[in-house]
Amino acid sequence: MEIIFQLVVLIFSIMIHEVSHGAVAFYLGDDTAKRLGRLTLNPISHLDPVGSVILPLLLAIPRLFGLPTIIVGWAKPVPYDPRNLKNPKIGAGLIALAGPTSNLLLAVVFAIFLKLVVVFKLSLGLAFAFQIIIFINLLLAIFNLVPIPPLDGSKILFALLPDRYYRFQIFVERNALVLILLFLFFGLNYLGNLVALVNLFVFKLLGVL
């Protein structure tokens, strides 16, 4: 049941993440996502077969045997037309930043809810559920800030880099699959440790712990 709940939280958190991309693009003058029906809270419109289903299920397998694991994933990227943006380079960075920001905000909101549960001594089950929601959204935010395509961190990095680094951008994009696989195999443990530290910081900041 815990694994199922984590997968459901992951899917809906990814959905909000993607809708945030589209909402910022719409605010900046591009209605591509809206025309394609991506500004919706219907998860079916955002699910990616590999990133939203296959990868999370594969990562959840060790949990069935009592082993620790980190469940991450992604959804179909929200499309936008850079020609509709006043500043395509900066606009791309802002659109990318919207996703991780939405997950950080969700983590903060549910951390406040968790604080209320602790203060008023409500259900321990509810407190546990909020902890899962907080951790997964912090995980999504930090995971997506990794500067490897297609993750948002790469778009933010490319928006900040001067134009003379264009060849570096092309190199990273061409080797994105290899880089993301290397990160999934060798970097997830470090990512988990970082998320745990940020999670602890948030709890201490709100006085939950």
C-alpha cells in the first residue's frame, strides 16, 4: 500500500510540475500548451510510458524485498513555441524553473499541514502520508534541477550560460541519454542523501522535529 501511495503521489506531483511549465509559458505569451490540452489536471494528458510508469515501477521493485530505494520519474514535456516569447532564452529558463518551484511549494505547504497535525496531535497515518508527499516533492524538485537533458536543470543552465558555450550545450544534448543513465545508476544514492538533508532542514525550520 505504501508503494502504491508513493506512485500515486509521484504521478500527481509530476502532473502539477508539468502544468506549472505550461502555465508560465502561457503567462509569457505562448498558448501552445493550452491549445494542446496540457493545461489540465487530468494525469492521462501528462503521463509518459517510460518516465511515469515503467521507470517508477522498476525502481520500486527493491522495496518489495525490504530494500531501500528512491522512486523518481518524469512526464511528457509540456510543449511551447519559443517564437512566442519576448526573450526565448530567458523565457525557456523561467518555464523550466516553474516545474521544480511548484514541487518545492507543494513540499512547503504539506510541511505546514504536517506541523498542524503534530501540534493538534491528529492521525499518525495522516502525518506519515504528509511526510511521503513532502519527500517525493523535494525529490522531484532536486532531481529535475540536475543539469542533464531532458531535466529542467539543463534548460535553466543553458539559459544562464553565455552564447559562447553553445557547443557545450550541443555536446550535452547529444549525449543526454548516456549522461542520464549514468546519473540514474551512480547518482541516485547521492541525490537521496541530499533530499534527506533538505527534508530534515524543512522539518527543523518548521519545528516539526
